[in-house]
Amino acid sequence: MPLIPLAYLVAALLAPPAADTLRLTLVVDDTTRQRSLVHGAVLGVEEAAHTGALFGVVVQLRVATAANSSGAARAYHQSAGSPPTSIAIVAGPADVCAGLGAAAAHDSTIVFDAGCAPSWSPRPANVFSLVSLPTASTGDDSTHLELWHWTLDRFGAEQLNQRYARRFGERMDSPAWAGWAAVKIALDLALHAHAAGAARLRRQLDAPRQQFDGQKGRPLYFAPGTRRLVQPLYRVAGSGDAARVVAEVAP
Amino acid sequence: MSTRIRAAIVRVAALVMVGAVPAHAQSAHSASLIAFVTNEASNDVSVVDLDARKVVATIAVGGRARGVQASPDGRTIYVAVSDASPTVESSVDAIVAIDAASRRITARIEAGSDPEQLALSVDGKRIFAANEDAGTATAIEIGRRRTISSAVVGIEPEGVAASPDGRWVFVTAETSNSVSMIDARTAKVLGNVLVDIRPRAVAFSPDSRRAYVTAEIGGSLTLIDVRTRAVVTTLPLENGAGKPVGVAVSPDGSRVWVANGAAGRVSVVDARATRVLATIPVGRRPWGIAIAPGGAMVVTANGMTNDISVIDAKTMREIGRVPVGMRPWGVAIVRAR
């Protein structure tokens, strides 16, 4: 039995009937390491549904798994419907990401890389990466960089960590944050664009001064040249219960 | 020259030599203003005589003290108190009522989980509190100490303000980047406004036609037209890096005072032109900000220097600091009785 359900649909039932629908598709490979990313996305869509309801936007998330490039493309096409996918989110090996990226590019759908292998190259112009961990060694083997950590407690981080822990009974890690942030950024775009269609969202992404909050204490934004999310990272020492953030690495 | 005149000249010279408080600020001091400062780390409230510039009492409130408001008649101080965990509702979570004269706790009112900020209705009979974890705003009848309504607002609600005309309660939500407009009489949400990222606090103009919202991560002040329920403009403060939190509007509505936590400065905004008139260095991490009755004095709660800054509103300069408890968060000012 797969670790992640083949289809996981969450809809905001409270939204007005005439609302816009922000339709998100998440495609991941079926491995244990993606579980927290899916959990993060589920928390993200639950919160996005809450916020969306305030502004008449329905948020839907479909989660699918894929083992390879063709599987990813198939998963993307199976999620197509009416309304079409607004933003696709992907994580996994390079071939899965490439398959999803190519399929989405055909429809000019935005793709959020929430955890793709760095070897995925070249990346189509519709791909925006939330994962900006450097691959080069820092020379310090006792620490490592993370997008997020369960001990963060400022600028709403404590509240987010507690919401996640309460929802899933586990600590929020970097993949979980990436899943949550991908959905939150998607909704923020829709609210600012006053629309949920892919074309309008893309224009909003390219708008100057478009910034996002990831509960990291600084405004986040996509660098125009690389389309990577510019954000603080966290240098972490230790592991398990003893793990702690020893430094914030400014973007 | 008479002895009396010579003595007066000596007194004036002495004032000039020590750079003492300007005359108009002195006159404000003579009004016997008392500041109630919440301290979120020492779980208490410092009572500061702004005349003497010293703490005259400390009131333990039994939990993390943050939001603070005075009743319209200035006789009661209400403090939002919560436990250490934002997601657990416990007996610590409450609005504590303090008699301003005796400085004694007179009531502990249930207010849902994790109350952070609060506002009072213009008649002083109801409290509106933001429940951060629940994503709701609660209206509480003070006399009966019971919740009379709860409205769904954005995620991580924080700032609460009641309009002076009694019509509205506005609630900011930090994660949703929203301001919910609640009808104060029916407790229904009549609209939501998208603002800059991580809105923290909101304040109304005296005529209730405008609302000002700080955005901590956006680094800005957003002006909302209450009638049209729309954003009029968003003004960047401190080049967007000041992390503004507290906001207060002068009694005549001409100036908006914003506490920039990361910058350690207060921005004074011309309300009509929506431009910054001055920035005033204060203590570190000013969050709470309040304007004294009469408008001559402004006070900030400085969380990282464990003190308050006293600002002369006319000269727009800091004229004093007073050490208080640990990690001061909010401030309310009343006249002594």
C-alpha cells in the first residue's frame, strides 16, 4: 500500500458558490521522505481554504504520486479538468519533476519546485523553486542548512510549528514547510491577482514588489533571474531532540 | 532686580543647562498621567507615574501579559493574559481587569484561547479579543463575564480595534494578511480587506472614517477607507525593514504614530498627506504604543531594553526612559484619580 494516497482532495466547502477556484496539483514520488511534504501541503490547503473563504476563493488540492517522467505527466493530465490546474507543485527525482514540468509547460501552468533533485536541468521558464539550499559543502560537517526547523519560534514560526504538530503529531521539517509554503504562496498570488487562472497568476508572480510571508521574519520573493525563492535558511547543529538552530543565514 | 525675579531666572537657566523637558511637555506632566505597561516575560504589569517617571507599583497577573486597554472612563485596565502555549487553552488564558486607582485585580474574564490583543466598545461594556490559535474574534459582555459572540476571522488574528463611532471592530490576521471588518452590534463579519504581509495592529481615526494597519514583514502602514472597505494606500516605513507593530492615532486625527520594532524608532505620519514627518529613536524593539489623554505625550513599550520611552508629541522627541518589567509589550495611559 502506498505511503501517500493516490488522490487526496481537499475543498473549501464554506466558500460562496460564485467563488474563484484555486486548483492545485501536487505530484510527488511515492517515498517516505515526501510524507511530511504532503502533510505540509495539506495543512497549507486547510489554512488557505480558511483564508480563501474570507475573500470568496475556493482552494482545492489534488495529490498524486508518480514513479517516473511519464507517470508524472499522466498524473498532471489526470488532474486536468474544469477549472484547470492553477499551479502544479512537484517534488522528487529529476525525471518525475521533468515530466511534470514539461506537461505543465505545455499548458503554461506555473510549477512550484518544492523539493526536486538539483540534477533537474534545464528547467522550463514556468518553474519556480521554493528550495534554495546550496549543494556545495560549507566545510563544516557538524552543521547543515535547513529551510525550516521545529525549534523556530519568532515571527509566527512557533504558531506554525504548533499548528503542524497538533495536526499531524510530528515536528514540522523542511519538506513540510516547503509543502505548506507552496500552497500559501499560491493563495497569496490568487488574492493579489483577484483571479485563480494560471495566466493571471503568472503575471502576478512577475509583478514588481510581489512578496510573501513564510513565517521567517523577512519578506520572501522569487529572484527574477533564477526564479528561486529568496529566503532565510537555518544552520542546524545536532540531531533529534538535541537539534538546534545555531544561525540564520540571510538571503 | 527683585529676589523673586532673580530666582526665576536661575530656575530658567537651570532648565536650559540640563536640557530639561520643554514647557508644554511639563504641563502635560502636571496632568498626572499613569501608564500601565504589560510585561510578557515577567508576567506582570508595571504602573508608571509619568510625572515622576518611575514605577509606582507592579501587579502580577499570573501569565504572559500582552494586550492592554483602558476603559473609556479610565477607571479600569484590561490586560490579555495567556499561558506559554498558543495552542492550548488553559485557566491562565483570560482578560484580567485591574482597578486603575487601587491597582488591584478585580476580575478574571474568560476570553477563549490565547488572547493577545483586545479592544473595548465605546460604552465600555464589551471586550473584543483576538484568539490567535482559534482564528476567531470573541465579544465578551463584561458585566456578565460571558462570551456573547465569536466571529471567524483570518488565521493568527492579532490586532483588534473598535471604531470610535461604535459601528466597527477590525481584526488583523497575521497569516492571512487580512483585516476582518466586524459589525460591532451583530458581531457578523461584513467584509475582509487584503493588506500588506503580516498585519499586526490596527487603529481608527477619531472620525472612524479611516483605519491604519501596520504590517510587520511588509514593513508598512496601510490606510483603509472604512466606507468603501478598500485600501487607499500603503506607506513603506523605515525602507520596509522596520518591522512596525504598534499604531496609535492622535486625538485630533492629524498624526499616526507607529512603533517600528526592528528599527527601534517611532515613525510619525502626517495623516492627511500620508507621509512620514519624523522618525524618533526610542528603546529597542518598541511594540506597544499609546497616546496619553490630551495627546501631549506618547509612550512606547520597548521589549528588548525592558523600559518605556516617553515622547513629547509636539517636539517629536524622546524626553525620558523608565525601566519597567521584563519584555514590556503593551501600554495604556490614564489620568490619575
